[in-house]
Amino acid sequence: MCLAIPGQILEVMGAAESRSARVDFGGIVRQVHLLFVPEAQVGDFVMVHVGFAISVVDAQEAERTYEVLQALELLDDEPKPAPSEMP
């Protein structure tokens, strides 16, 4: 089974095949490759699997996915601080 997690794009870097983004996953920020979603922009929600954004989704779909993951107890109840908020 594959699991994709929704996150919101905070910043886009690079171009073409090397395009990547900083993506916020409920307080955890990671770098993600955007090769498969060239249309993705800052503010968009993307579904991410093993470091690659595989689709762009709307905010409601991202929220529904978070709710299912929480119901399955696959997410912590408390969001983790972003790296810039860590001591």
C-alpha cells in the first residue's frame, strides 16, 4: 500500500526537472520534488509520496485526508514546530 500525505507549498525553487519546494505538513516542513506537478505553485496543496509531489489537490481534499490519517492514528495530535520555530 502506498501512502501520500498532503502538504502546502511554502516556497518553490529551481526550474524544470530540478524544481522543488518547501512544503508544510501540519507544522513539519520538508523539501519535496515537483517533477510530476509542474503546475504547482506557492499556496497549493500537493499529495506527497516518498519526497515527490504526485498531484495537486484543493484545501478541502487535503483536510479530508488529514482527518482520515488522524482517525487511523497515523498522525500526532499536536503539530510539530516548523524548523524556524525550533530553539
